[in-house]
Amino acid sequence: MSSFQRFMGGSPGQVLLRLVVLSFIVGIILSALGLSPMDIIDKVQQLIMRVWNMGFGAIEWIWRYFLLGAVIVVPLWIIIRLFNMGSGRG
């Protein structure tokens, strides 16, 4: 397997197919929750404007949320990588 395929997680065709299926499933879930693509874009724009308007106070705000998320994401990522390495996929 080439380094590009390793980076992608498989052949480009397989990865594309997985992304299409996953996008479809996530789209169904978000639709059931009453969200639209424009809602998400509006919320991102509002977030950017809130951060911009907060100035330097935003740096602390962003850092706290980053750390809060990292406490969950980083250990999960390490566990997944270790399981993948143990199964020879990684």
C-alpha cells in the first residue's frame, strides 16, 4: 500500500464511496434534527463574528473549549490507533 493510500485509509475509490455513504447518513440525521446546510453556515458565521467581537478574550474562550474537547478526543484517538495497530491495520 502506498503512503498516499495509507494516508487516505484505502484506495481513493473506496474512500470516496465511504465518504458518500457517511455523508448521506449524516445528512439524514441532521435533517431529522431540523438542520439545514444554511443553518450550519449561519452558525459558523455567528461564531466567527462572536470571536472577532470578543477580541483577546476570545483566545481564552477558544483555548478552554479546545482543552475541553481535547480531553476526550486525544485519548480516544490514541486508543483507536492502538487497537488498529494491534489488529495490523495501522
